Amino acid sequence: IAEFNRPLKEGLYSDFANREALLELVRFKSTGADGFTSLAAYVERMKEDQKGIYYITGGKEENLRNSPLLETYKARGYEVLIMDDEIDEIVVPTIGKFREKELKSVNMSGTAEDLKGEGSKEKEEDLKPLLSKIKLVLGEKVKDVRASGRLEESPSCIVSDEGDPTLQLQQMLKALGQKDVPAFVPILEVNPDHEIVKKMRETADQELIEDASFLLLDQALLAEGGVVEKPAEFVKRLNRVLNRAL
């Protein structure tokens, strides 16, 4: 299947006249099925309250399957397509809809609106003072800092704003030698229910807030296949926080 998938995906991008037929033929890896699945089979398995066809793009399949971005989707039993082919970054966003179901990237900030349940607004309001502190610490390293509705176990994750390139797309364009690639400036999402975040809300220790803020961003970058900008500083911050905990 993998051998034939690449030409089919290239056709989705270049052969608009036959797109509908190609969409029936192309196959993707998934969290809800062994091997590969068609979009039609995915739609048949969708839950009644599901808002669209969810997918995640990026590098290695193992990293994608273990991404913090999938935690709430897994908890709710929502299937997510695993897009680990580099061409997916370019092709899949152009599909739009399949059988009236919108394809939604879990790498993008807006998709998480589908996951917000009761009490989300109250949690966001309670977290605003801390979010402002984190944003002030991180400055231009992030586009925004928000309360997350997509995390269950992890304290933080990074996503792209709607219309911005993902981390993986930026990396791919750079590897291809393209000049003037837009900088990847992520939105940092933090989990209001995580113990680390709760303790950050309670502390008045500015140094600890600063160290924790950078660590939340750096670990989220690493989880999505990114690279820590200054490894030596990352290690120093990690050691300071470990020293406080021991």
C-alpha cells in the first residue's frame, strides 16, 4: 500500500479533476485501525458527536502516536489519522472535506474547540493570571499561551495558529533549501488540571515560574520532534527545578 500511496497523494494535489476518485483510493495509518484505512472506513467508524475527520501530521509514526496532542482524542475514543509522510503536510490541508466531513488537523489551535466541555470557560478564567505570567516570561518565543482542552496527562503542548506553518512543515521547507521560510512561533497550551500547572498558580517564586515556563515550552517542543534552542540553558533550568524537588 505504501508504494502506491505516494503517487495517489501527489495526484490529490495536482489532479483536481480526479480528486474524488483518488480520495476513495488513498489510504492512511490510524489510531483506530491496524495497518492502513480509507477515508470512507474512517467515516463509518466516526462517533455520533465527532465534529470532523481528525488527523495529525509530523515526523516519525511512533512520535505521532505518542504525541500529547492526542490525549483527549484517545480518552474520548475519537480516531485520528496518522500522517507521517512528509507530503501529507502539503497535500492533506488542500482536501478540505470528504463526504461532507471536514478534515481537521490536531496540530492547529482551532481544532481543540471541538473538545471543550463543561467548566472549560471557568478554568480558562481561573488560569488567566498564570497564562499572562508565562507569556511575559517567554515573550517572542510564543505567539500566545492558552489553557488547553486537548491534554489529559501532559502539562503542556504546542500547536500552530490557524494559517501558520506547523513545525514539521517549516522543517521540511528548510530541508528542501527553500529561502525565507516563515519562523515557527508556536502557541503554548497548558493543562489547567495538571499538578505542575496548579503549583505554578500557587507559587509567588518568580525564578521558579520562569524556569517552569521555559521547561513547559521546551518539553512540548521535544515531544513534537522539535529542537531545544539552547540545550545548555535547558539543562541548567532542569537541574534547578530538580534540586528544588529533592
